[in-house]
Amino acid sequence: GAIPALGATDTSRAWFDRARRSLAGGISSPARLTSTGPHPYPLYLREGSGARVRDVDGNEYIDHLISYGCAVLGHASPLLAGALAPLLTTGTMFGTCTTEEVELAERIEAMVPCAELVRFANSGSEAVQGAVRAARGFTGRSLVLKFEGHYHGWSDTLAVSNRPTPEQAGPAAAPRSVPHSPGIPPGVVDDVVVCPWNDPDALRTVLAAHRGRLAAVICEPIVANNACTMPAPGCLELLRELCTAYGVPLIFDEVCTGFRTGPGGAQGLYQVVPDLAVFAKALGGGVPIAAFAGRRALMEPLAEGRVKHGGTYNASPLCATAALTTLRALADPATTGWMEEAGRRIMAAVRRAAHDRGVPCAVQGVGAMFQVVFTPDGAPTRNYRELLAADRGRYDVFRHELLRRGVHVNAYGAACWFVAAAVTEDEVAATCAAVDGAFAAL
Ligand code: PMP
């Protein structure tokens, strides 16, 4: 049926019209574009506090996007404000070594099982590039195995088979490598081997076929970019076992899971320790900082300077201080425990509403990050191809109905909801009520 219009968002619409005249496509990142559904322009958010945000028209929302999980402590965290304010008068960046980066590396080593040595970067894409460079430098090989639908950033390295159509990618059991965009050279695509996720037989076949030629296997341990597709029981363990058997470094892309699914990320949660891991988002609490870290042997060529990595902005005092403050807060089990509990309550509310209204849908993920997927039979997705079979249009309507009820979530059904540690009991209850109302309207 017809979807009622949002409350006034005319100022957002006007800014988007203006943006298109100077910004390519009116945006700085395509995930911000809501080209489908009834709300074909992005919301321009002006301010936030805790788990609340306000748009340029003055509408207030409870925010379960929280900048894709970055603002893990909530927006305008007083902790961060207190830590960062002095730097505005003492200097935000010197381009030299900083004491903060040392303390931050030590803290990451203490929290993350695989982290024996750390390097900092500014975005997930950059840190993925660093980890892949380290693995290639260590092994002297070029090929990297990734899983269909997993996302590892926009840079050439792994921008292959992020979101291919089945026509492009061929058979589900043996997908082809498909460049994500024009402009990615064929050589780059040829260096990426693609495998279906949660498929032990396919994994065994692909690893055997490329024996002795793989520089790394990389995965999202919880596939945040495939609507929080969870690892099938034993899947990560098998991956670890086979990588060890074949002598291939295993990289966990923990850009979304890191410091969110518990202090040790997904590797801590599942007790499966990769050789290298990548962190961003929650690490910085809302400033641009990323890291890659791993076993000493893998990071040693970098430590010796044989394998190159650098960056003017890496671990500036501003970003390292924000990260240090964030990780100190996340080391408190009460903080992460509440974030997880709050999300679980919302997940339970979605399941209840869906059951009551007889709407098939899967609610998948952990409390701190999850997604609602309208699969045909309500079964959770196991891989990218199953996600393609879900009803995107219905997610658009659901999201819009939530927005009308003051709840802001991910516009893109293949990504996920992120919960802020600062969310209050009342905001969780209000979210659950909005979920119920949204399902009634579906
Ligand atoms: N890896 C994963 C799992 C991600 O979700 C993302 C971003 N959504 C990236 C890498 C790339 O990070 P960034 O956007 O900071 O470059």
C-alpha cells in the first residue's frame, strides 16, 4: 500500500539538491544514498547526543546506525569530549611519533588474541590493504581468497565480488571473480579467488586447487555486509584448520566486529585466532582511525621495513587519544554487556512482532550488531546468494515505518543495525514499540 510521507524533511531534500551541483552524485560515500524506496534523498544529520540524532529539519531519532558502529560510546560522548578538547589547544597532529600510539598498541595487544604487533591507518580500506600487503610480503605470493559478498573496502585490492548479480558471478558453488567497478584492472581481479561462504566443500576444493599459491584467505567472521550472516557452527574453526594445513595466512576483517562483539572482537567471541586482523569503526569511537595487527612472524617484514606501509595521518594524537579513550571505556564489561543486552532486547522485539503478524523474517547477528532480513521462509541467510533472495522492498518499507516512528537505522538492507553503549533503557523500549508499530503497518 501507499506509504505515508515522513515528517518534514524538506531541508534535507533541499541540501541534497544543492549537493548534487558540487559533489559528484551529491554524496561522499554511496552507502549514504537512499535511492530506493519512498525517501529518495539522504537525511542530513546535524547533531547527536548519546543514541539520539537530530536532522536539519529538527526531527529527532533514536539512532541505531551510529555512524556504522563507529560512535560506539554514543554521539558527543562526554568521555571523548573531555579527552579531545585539550588537544585543540596543544596540537592535534605533529606528523611524528606519539606516546598515545604506543599506549594504544599496547592496549590492542592486551585485548585482541592475534595481536602481537600493530600498525595504524585511517580507514578500514587502508588497513585491509596493509594486512594484505603484509601477507603477500610474508609469503611472496599474490593470490588472495575472499568470500562472495564479503566487503573489505573500496580500494582495488579486494573490490571483487562484493555484490555481483548471479548472472555475472555464475554458479553459486563456484563463483567467478567479478570487479566491483569499472577502473579495476583485470590483473587485480585475477589475483582474487572467490569462494562461497559457509560452504566447507567449496572451501576445500578452492584451497586444494590453489595449493602453494595463496598469500591469504580473508573473511568477515560475522558478515556485517551480508546482513550479519553468522558463521555456521564449525565454519571458522574449519577455516583456521585448513589455512594452517595449507600454510596460508588467515585474515579476519574485524572492521565491524572489532571491539563490538566483545573486547576481543569475533576472534575473542569464537575463540578462533587468525594470523592477521583488521580494525576500524568502533576502535576510534567516531574519529578516523584503523589498525591491522597480527602474529609477530607475519608483521616482522613490516617491522624490518622490508614490507612498506606508511601514512601522514596514521595515529595522530587526536585519533589515537580518541581510540585510547574508547578502548578504555570498552574494557569495562558493564559497558559492552549493556550494549549486547540492549541489542538482544530489540532483536527479541522484532522476532515477537514478526511472529505476531505472521511475517517471515530472520533476525540475525549478535546484540551489538544485527539485521532484520525478510527471507522467503524466515530462515537466516547462510551466504550472499541467499541474501539476494530476500525481499529488499519490504526492508525499505520497514525502515521507513521506523523512521516515521523516530528510529533511524541502516538504509541498506545488506548492512546492519549497530547499537551504542550509550543507549538508555527508555530508548530501547521506545525502539521496541516502534518495531511493533512498523510491523503492524507492514
Ligand atoms: N571491511 C569491512 C568489514 C567493512 O564493513 C568496511 C566498511 N563498511 C570496510 C572494510 C572498509 O572500511 P572503510 O569504509 O573505513 O574504508
